[in-house]
Amino acid sequence: MKIQRILAATDFSECGGHAVRRAALLAAQTGAALRLLHALPGAALTWALLRYAGTEAESSLREAAQMLLAEIADDLRSRLQLDVECIVGTGAAHRVIGDTLESIQPDLLVIGAHGKGMTQQLWLGGTAGKLLSLCSCPLLVVRQPAQAAYQSAIAAVDLGPRTSLVLAGTRALAPMATARAVHAFCAPYEDALRASGADADGLQRYREEARLETEQRFAECVPDEARMTRKLVDGHATDVLLALAQGHTELLAAARHNGTRIGELILGSVPRLLAYHAGCDVMVV
């Protein structure tokens, strides 16, 4: 995965600042061009401002946003010698970001996680949730303040067709980190077999055979030259990864949902749940 253009969206909040700083560190690390984006209020709020604050309200908002972005860009240019440009759009954040993605086609989109608990879930279920569906490039959801390059990372692999993208993305964002490739193992159809009356010994043999087969596939998907340790953990993917991500891990990378949109809405998707609840930054590829 080669990163040449990074798009960082900010609303000038603390979380937006975390996203910009992480994007800037990654741009300095990879030599990528950095584009900073801010979405002005949509039509309803703009109309209210025009109605009650006068006809100069919209232009004042735009000028203020452009000035703030310019100050951030100037600071990054002087401190990190980055190629930085600023973009101000108008409308719903996910639409402005989506239009900008289509226009400049970055190799990475960076956004902030925005708060905790219900506030965070509303954000991730709204703007960020929509971006998970429409974004064709990797999406990095930043939760922690960015102080330095990532020092620890987990690549969550499902051994499916996107496994190589998860590994490449992890190494691109955290080339010097201590990295682990993690796969959560559940024997397929085990519950159905138990419900059908399979005996305990037969279930144990089935589980051991399935685990051995998974270990072999894991080694094939994550060869030694991937420069990652392999960790096979029994349990559901979300539970396993959230438990690991609560430690000292700074970055967790996972593949986007491969099922149908309806299935994702009903059952939830692992990447979305990780973005909600993981205590570290989460990249979805």
C-alpha cells in the first residue's frame, strides 16, 4: 500500500485536531501530500444564519473556516515541511467528504472518533458509518492524541480476500511498530452440530481438525516475511479484538464488511463495532 495523498477532515474540535495531527505525522512519515477539509453547515443552518444574522453570515463562516485551516496548514508546513492544501465545502459532512474523496482520490482518509459513549456512537453511526460504506480508500478513525509514529499495531485478519490489504495497510501506517496479525477462531457450524446431538468426543475432534486447518491457512496468509507475529485466539472476532485493543495497542487494522448492507445492519459489522469501542485508533481497509 503506497500512500501519496492523505485527506484529513476536521470540524476544529479536539477530536478533529487529533485526526489532523495524526494525518500530518503520517504525511511526514510517508512523504504524502496532505489535504485538510472542513464542511460548513448545511442548508438549514445556513438559512437560519442568513435569516437572523444578516446576509454576511455565510461568507463570514467561510472566511473564518478558511483562516483556521490556513493557520493549521502554515504550522504544519513550517514544523514538518509538508505539502498542505486546504478545502472548505458546504453541506452535510459525509456528503462533503464523499465529494472530496471522488475529486482528489486520496490513498487514506483520516477522521476523529468524536467523544465517548452515545455521542461517539451517534457520530460513528452517522457520518463515519456512512463513510465506512462509501469510502473506497482506507479509513483511519483516530481516537488518541498523536504524539509520535505508531509503536504497536494489530492486523485483524479473517483469512479472506482482503487479508493482504489489511497487512499492507498496517505496515504502511506503522512500519516500525511491533505488529501482530490476529485471527479469531470459531469452529464453523459447531453450534449446529451440538444442537443436532453430536457427542462431546466427536465435537472435540471436529474442533481440533478445524483449528489445525485454520492454523495452516493462517500461516499461508501471513507468511514469516510479513514481519508480524501470528496469534490465533479462540472466540468471536469482536470480543477477541476489543480485549486485545484495550492494552498497549495504538493501531488496529481490519477489513471492511464483506457481506450485504442489510446483513450488516441486522448483525452489525466487526469494523464498525471496533470503531465504536476499541480504545485505540482503528483503520478499515
